[in-house]
Amino acid sequence: MLERWTKEAKAFIFSYHFSNGLRTTLSVVVPSVIFSAIGHLETGIAISMGALCTALADVPGTIIHKRNGLIISTILIFITALGTGLLLPYWPVLTLWVGVCSFFYSMLLIYGNRGGNIGLGCLLVMVSLMAESYSSREAIQVSFLILSGSIWYALLALLLWQIRPYLTVQQTLGDCIQQTAKYLRLRADFYRPENDITDTYREVLAQQVIVNEKQEAVRELLLKMRSAQQGTTSISKSMVLIFLDLVDMYEQIMASQIDYTSLQERFAGTQVISELHHTILQYAEELDNIGIAVSASQRSMPKVNLKLELEKSKRAFKTYQATLPTLKERADLIHFESIFDNLQHITQRIYNMHRLTRLERVKDASFDHQLELSRFTTRQQYDLTTFMNNLTFDSHIFRHGIRTALAMMSGFLLGQALHLSRTYWILLTIVVIMKPGFSLTKTRSYQRITGTLIGAFFAAGILWLTNDNTVIFITMLVCILGAYSFQTYHYITSVVFMTPFIVFLLHFLHPADFQNVTQRVLDTVIGGGIAFVFNYIFWPSWEFRFLPDYMVKTISSNKQYLTQVMNLYTDKPFSLIAYKLARKDVHVTTANLTAAFQRMLSEPKSKQKHGSELYHFVVLSHSLSSHIAQLSAYALQHRLKYKRPEYKDILLFLLTIMDQIEQYVNVGARMADPDTPAAFHSLEDRLEHLLKLRQEQINQGQGHTDEREEMLEIKHVRDQFQALFTVLKDMKKAAVHGAEIINN
């Protein structure tokens, strides 16, 4: 356990979260410390505020996006600060200003995470300035101080990028590898008979969403870099090759999907399951080590002999298989052998990833430039047309903007009516809690209030135990670092650190120790309550409304994925780039469907429409793509020698069922099941013939023969076709017409 904690601590220290927290802390603390030393603490705090708000907009991205984002955020923060400062004496006009700013900056979410964070930084500076009252002259002075803080942070961030331009990409890639290791670790639980398979599925599906998010983040950072696309530097080439291996390995992990209930029943009381569980955990540990090494820009060396571990598991399987008396019984275990085939290829990829962390080994390595890596990234439109097109109630971001504006104006007016001295704390809570979806707002409300309570108790304890300002200042520095380091890693922990940081800051500015603590808690509860109520009452965005679209996209992407994979089994030309793009789309659409369903489960019971059917549909979607991945893995790892004409007919049959599911979800057209093609029976007859022939060969003492190879190949393909047919039949039963979900 201690070793695990040590590894997690090391992973966090080398992560983007910690380096971002360190950079933000440095940019915030330095101006305040310098100006405090010369007797102008409030000047330093204004500069620090500009740095902090600009830091929020500095999300990972290419240097062009980073630079443009910093410039835009600097300009908008200055305009917001100037407008707020000048309007402070006129609260009726200020109320309208709060509403307009809240709406406009919330709408920036249409431009993605970077746009949303720029808006958040602007709202934060607006709320912070409402804590004081300024004359027009003072407002202009403070606005320019905030502008200087924004410029200070922008210059610092760009300088650090110039010093280590690949650091963020390495950390993001390392995080992606570690999350894939966690995904593999969770899948190992399928091989523990004492674990509930349904619970394990839920955890695996949730982690699959995270892995997909991390892969998308790496694509946006790495594959848009010109040096990565051209492979002009060893480090960029290394990261591209590691990422390509990682994505291929992720597909192979998914391809290990089997009937786990059948697995546990078949191997109950044997060493097979326990050996497999132990082996897969070893693989996850090795993957974890690679992820940490990549994040830390270090070399990675294997710590476990994975080939030996895999051999132990194989030996346990073969020992059990040898106890079965007939060829038919032994042949029934063939589909379980795919687990070992996949692990064998995963072993090779892990060793290759270890090798690729050593840059001198990368010089002679190359990747296929025909992959056109830029096609695997998404283009974000930053134009006025996108903004104008979202000015409609059909846009959930528009509804979010209206909700946020109304909530902020209500919070401000409530504070004025109750004569609260720190109304801005209410507004600050609303800003950070309000999200486009109800479930996210609910989660943030709980995390914010819980973290504030814990942090308040901690701050009160420190202030009660000591009056030494040096001790309090050092504690505040630790809290600043913790707050910004955990902000994108573990939000509730970030809030726990943020609360004492603000209380200690107020202790230095306006000593009123315990009053600051209690009012912080009270205002957080009020702000959280307002955000929760407004998100529930005013045009809420319930997840069930988005599920039909996600279901259709998932089926459609799987159709394209299956079509591309089946080109390997027929005479049609196979395109590697088309196949990989189809695979990426499946991962994205399946993750989006899963994430939307998970968010729906945290919404009120009355808004959880057709929960049971949708859960089965989500699980079956995962199984569908896993079985297609098995077909892909088998064809790519083995040269198919016996392409059967039946495969084309079976493909058309499976695609027809997928079309029917898509049509039913879209328009409610329930169609009769298509007739099972004769190709299934023909394939079964051929396999039965080969089994009999092989039994005769065994009786005659013949070893490996062509008939044996054909039998193994056809049986594997037949098993996957049957599994796909079964999954699609179940998906058709679980599918729900979109109108039923939305209108019921």
C-alpha cells in the first residue's frame, strides 16, 4: 500500500496539474511578496489578481492557441475590470453589467474549454473588484494594475514554454498512459470471482470515458504540432510513436472482451483465473511506470518479466485444457485463447514503449506519414458565426448563459438587500458552481460546500492555535500551491486548500479571523443554493434529451468501424487511415454515450428516463465495439489464409440489424428481424466437417496441418460473428425510441 501511495505521489508531482499549480502560484505570489516588502501590499494583490485570472485561461494547447488565448484573455480581463470598477458606485447599472457579463462570458463555452476558462477568468475579476469601492481614478489605476498582472503571467507562461516546449505534451501523454493502466487494472477485476461483474462493468465504462478524454487531449496537443507531424525531433517522434502504440494497445485491451460469467464458471476452482488476474495487474504496473517516466522526461526500464508472467498463465490454462477428454471440449476453449494472444501483443507494445522512452533508440524509428496525423484532431471554430448561431433557446449553452446571468443578478441583489459585507463570495460561488448541465452543477455544489466546510475548520484551527504571521503566511503559501495544483485534478481537495488561503489573505488585509471563516461558509451555502435552484428551475438541460442522438451516433460509428474491419476479411481494399479514423470515432461516440448516461444517473429520479434499458444499451455498445475490435486484432495479427465467401453475407446481415436499431431510435420504426442468412449454417457445416477431419488426423498421429489452421481461424471468426449477432439482438430489445425518452 505504501509503495502504491509513493508511486501516486510521484505521478502527481510530475503531472501537468502540479506544474500548472506551481506556475500559477509563482505568478500570484511573487508580485504580492515584492510589493508587500516595499509597503504596497494592495498594489501587489491587484497585480496578482490579474495573473490569477489570466492563468485560468491558460489551458493546454498548441503554442498558437496558447498565445492567442492569453492575448484575448488579457484584453477581456482589462475591459471587464475597467467597466466593473467604474460602475461600482451605481448599483442599478452595476446589476445590469453583472447580468450582461455573466451571459456573454458563459456563452464563450461554445468555443470549448479554452473559451470557457477565458470567460471564467473575466467573471472572477469582475466579482473580485466588487469586494471594494473605488473612485473613478482608483478604478482606472486598479484596472491597469490588473492588466500588468495579466501581461506578467502571459510573459512568464510563454517564457517557460520556450524553455521546455514539450513539457505539457509529455505530461498529458504520461497522464493518458496512467489512465489506460488504471483501465487495465479495473478490467483485471473481471478475473476475480468474488467481484460483482455488473459493478466492475460500471467502473470500467466510467474509466473508458476518462481514457477517451485523455486520448483526445493528447491528439489536440501532440498531433497538431508540426514537429510531431513531420517527426523532425527525437522527442516529438518518440511521443507520436508511444501514442500510436498506446491507442493500438487500448484496442487490444478492448478486444479481450469475453463472456466473463462463462469464464468464471468454466474455470472455477482452477488456477487459471487467479493467474490471469495477477498477470494483468503486472501489465498495469508496467504501463503505470511508463506513464510516470514519460511525464518526468525519464527513461523507463521494465521491472517485471511480462513474458514469464504470461507464460505462467498460459501454463495454467494448458494444464486445465489437457484434462479435457475430447477434441470438442478442448475446441470450446479456443475463444478463451484470444486472451493470451492479445496479452502477447500487449507485451510487445509495452516493451516497445519502454524502448521509445530512450531517445537514442528513436533515431532510426519511423512512423507511417500516410496516416495524416492532423486528420485525427478536431478543429474548433473561433468565429462570430458560431456565436450568433447559438443565440437560440435550442442551444443549451445559450440557456446556461441566461441561467447564469439571472442567478448572478439575483445573488447580487440578495446581498444588497441583506446588507451582506461580502456579497462577492456569493457571486464567486455561483460562478464556479454553475455548469451547463444539472448533474455537473449538483456535483460542484456538493464539492464546493463540503470543501469549504473542511477548509474553514482547518483555517479556524490554525488561527486559534497561533498568532504568528510567519507561520500563517507559510501555511497560506502551501494552501495556494495545493489549491491551484488540485484544481484540475481533484476539485474538492482544491476547495479545501482554497478556503484557508482566502481566510488567511483576509487575515492580513482585514483582521477579523473567525468572522471571516463563518461568513465564508455562510456565503458559500447561499451561493451554492442559488446555483442549484436556478439550474433546476430555469430551462434545465437534462441529459436524457441528448441520449437519443448519442445512441444513433454510437450505432452509426460502429457500422463504419465494422465495415472497415471486414475489408480485411473480404476482397475489398483495406485503408489503414480509414480504419483508424473509424476506430477513433467509435471510442469517442461510445464514451460520449456513457458519460451522458452517467450524468443522467445523478439527476432527479423523475428525469432518469428508461434507465434500465439505457444501461443495457450502453453496456452492449461497449461489447459491440469490443467484439469488432477482436475481429480487427485477429485479422491484423494473423495473416488470414481462409477467407470464406460467407463473410460478405454475414456482414450485410449484421449491418441490416444495425440499420434497424438506428431507424428505431430515430423514427420509432420497429422492423421485423431479418432472416438469418444461410451463410451462418454454411459456416457451421464447414466447421463441423473440419472438427471431424481434425479428430481423424489426431487419431492418425498427425500434428499441425492445414485443416487444423483452417479450423482455428474459422472457429474464431464464427465465434465473433455469433457474439456480434447476440449483442445486436439484445441491443435491438434494449433500444428505446428517441421520442419516448424525450417526451415521456
